[in-house]
Amino acid sequence: MKTTEAAELQDLALFKQVPLEQLSWMLEHSTFLELMPGQTLFQKGEPAENMYVVLEGQIDVRLEESGLLKQVFTFHKGEITGVMPFSRLTHTKGVGQAVKPTLLLVLHKRHFPELERNNPDLLQVLVSLMADRVRDFTQMQQFNEKLLALGKLSAGLAHELNNPSAAIVRSSAELLRIHHNVPQKFKRVMMMQLTPEQVDQVVEFTFAKIQNCKLSTHTMLEKSRQEDELLEWMENRQLEDPYPLADIFVETGLDLDDLNLVEKILDGKHLDEVLEWVANALTTERVINDIQVASKRIFDLVSAVKTYSHMDQAQDKQPVTLPKEIQSTLTMLGHKLKEKRIQVQETYAPDLPKVTVYAGELNQVWTNLLDNAIDAAPDQGIIEIKAWPEGKTVKVSITDNGPGIAPDIMGRIFDPFFTTKPMGKGSGLGLDIVRKIIQHHGAEITVTSVPGQTTFTVQLPL
């Protein structure tokens, strides 16, 4: 490329304000590189030594995420990739590859000191570009971090909702089956000839059992023994279908004394019809109770989501009760706690005042700190959460009994993009987000760590 072709560089939007002599200097100290489609410009982990100006063609850069290479940047004519002046980049983070015939201007970083001394306009353009690139990359990683957190929470919520929703489907099907059998059994009951006193006693007995209906907590061996006793009793009285009745009676707590009482009330007559009616009543009560328990679980989960996200409230600062906020976050992370069988110990001061915060933001703090604590704690580990007032502040500490943070990295844990987690498990922005949210609240966060005890303490102003 001739010296006068510096004007061609000046035609690029990036270099319009750069004097021709500075662009000529760059051309004199650079080389040219041609790549065909599919050729690699750099591989992940290689020393970052060159700045590349795309003169023609296109370079795609892919970064590893969850073990896979994902395209995150595309550089066209007039754009720059690689290392730039004042950049801290020492090794490439991804793979750069040409996707069409590409011509690159290559400037080695050994020329950067001279560029910085003698080419102020060119330097300003490059530094400004690098600042924009860092900002854009940070925003992208923060977005990915939030998506990752959202994915964890949604997976946990789906896991938590699965059991109660399945229980409702199962119980409603059972309730429908019982309902379909009601007309036939009602007919048999209506054909019985019982005295008013007998009817009253059967009804009184049944409702007493319904009110005290509790699912059996006996072992399988004990249940089997009780079923055998009830079956023998009913077979001796030649009941038509004693097996399902025995199962229901054992599950709901009826024993031989109860059956003998019913037999006495009825003078030994109509046992089939009455015991089926009692079994239906108890089964219906049990099924409705199961539906209520499952529905309440779903309601509690939805309430926890609303508390966690504050989606039904304004996003201004508002007074919140910290234990409630933290417990909603624990609900969101419940699946991870169960997977590792981690015990959570909560201690809240009885005189703990409310704090005025951006509640949705602060719950991101609890999420990141608790998620890290869960990852750090061993299986069947312990996480301690404490909150107490201190002067004009409220302090919240989260402690795990994991291996601790090595002293040589303690000073870097809040740095953006620094992470000790495997690739794909974290972007290194979790604690950076925590720090920024804490600063937004005019609060403070500190960390202490020794093997077996790592504590993050958040101090919130009142």
C-alpha cells in the first residue's frame, strides 16, 4: 500500500478525524495479512500481541460458554480487533476466524509506546474505541449474568412447582373417580333400613373420623400387619370387596375397635354399604386435603416470587423486612439447597428494624451471595444467615463452611470478570454486580475467609 493510501484509511469512519501523517505512521509500521474464508486469525489462549484493522471482509469472534463456542462479536471493514494501547489483555479470550476473503492491517504492540508518544489523535481514537468496547462487553456479560441467574431461578421454580402441580392432577383424578361412584353407592345407602338413631350414630362416627383424619406414619411392615387384621375381620363378615377398604382404613387411621363400633351400631347389618360410605367420606377428605396442601405450596411459591421480584410494586426505595426478603430468595434457591442437602440456619434479631432500599436490586445481592455460598459449601454443609442492628445500620452476614477463599485471590473477588468457577458456570460478574448494588445503596460489604468459614457481611444504612 502506498503512502498516499493513508487517505483510504481516513475514508473509514473510525479514522476521519485522524491526521494523514499519523495514519501514514501506522501504515509504515504495520504489515498486511490476507485470510480466506475459514482461516483462523487467533486461537483462544494465544498471546495477544497485535492490533488488527479490518480493511476488507469480516472476522467473527467466538467465546466459550458452557463448553461451547458462541459467536459474540463480528468485525467488518473499518473496525478493529485484537489488543490496543493501554489494554490489559495479555491472552486472547476466544477464537477469531475469517468468514469471507479478508484483508487486515496488523500493528504489533511493540510499536504502541511510539504510537502513544507521537500520535495523540490516533491514540485518542483507539482509547475511546477500547473504552466503548469494554463498556459494551461489560453490559453484554452483565446481561448474560442476569440471564444465567434467571435460568437458575426459573429451573428451581419449575422444579418446586412440579410436585404440588402433579399432586393436584393426581388428587383431582381420584376425586373425579369417587364422584362417579357416588350415584350407585347412594342408591345402596338409600335402600337400607336404618333407624334414625343408627343414622345419627353412623354420621357422628364418620364426622369424628373425618375431623381426626391423619395420614398414617407407620412403617410398611406395621401397615401390612394392620391391613391383614382388618382384612381378616371383613372377610369373616363376608364383605364384598374388603381389600380397597382395608387400604383406605389403614391410611386414614381406622382400626379394629372402630370397625367393631360400626358393627355394634348397625347390629351387624348393612356393613358393606356403610363401610363403603365411610371409606368414600374419608378418601374424599384426604384427597381434598392433598389438593389444599399442594395449592398452598403453589400459592406460597408464587408469593415468594412476587416478594423476590417486587413485580407488583414501584421500583423506588421502600421499607422492607429483611427476613422476609431473604426467605423469599431461599425459596427461589430451594432446589439447589435440596440437591446438596444443605442446612440453613437463620438468626434474626427480634428488634430488627425495616430498611429502606431498592428491594428488587437488593434481592439480587442475596441471590448472588447465597448462590455462591451454596456452590462453596460441601454436600450436607451449613449456611448461616444472621441479621442484627448495629448503631445506625443493619448488618446481614452469610457464612458457608466451604474450603474458603485463597489469600492470594481475596483482593480480586469483586473484580469484574474474575471468577474461580469453571467455564460456563459463572461470568465473574456476580460479585461485581453485588458491589455496584451495595454502592448504589450507600452501603458496605466486607468478606473474611478461613478454611471452613467464609463470611460476607453487608452493612445497610438506616
